Amino acid sequence: MEVVNTTRFETLLLDVRNSWSGMSAQERRLIASLASIDLLGKITALVHLARTDNRKIRGSKWVWGPAVGGVNMFGWIAYFLFGRK
């Protein structure tokens, strides 16, 4: 009898791989589209944040930067709705 020793990361990786392959093509396209929109939104918001003068932003760039980059879609959407003057 062979004993298999897997780490939590390996188990998580297998779960993700199995759940991705278990999805339909339409579900995978939807997730890929949402991920692309999120990435494009983050890049756009971070570039805008870097190029904009401090006086035209509500709050600090040091607060908005991690909020845009670290919080899912809500970070960059909040920046465009509330962070600009």
C-alpha cells in the first residue's frame, strides 16, 4: 500500500484544476472574460492614479493604490466612482 503525502497547496491546486475542467466551455469563457475586464480595469486605474495630480484625487494615492490593486473589481470601480474629483 502506497502512502501519498500531499501538501495543502497541492490539494488546493488539484481542486482548482478539477473544478476548472469540470466547467462547461461557456462558464470558462465567462470567467476568462470577467478576469480580463478586471485586469484591464486595474491597469487603467493604476495608470490614471499614477499620472493624475494629487489635488485631483480624493484621499491619498498611497491608500488608493493598494485598494485598486488588491481589492477585486470593487477597488478600481470605487476609485473611478469616488476617488476622482
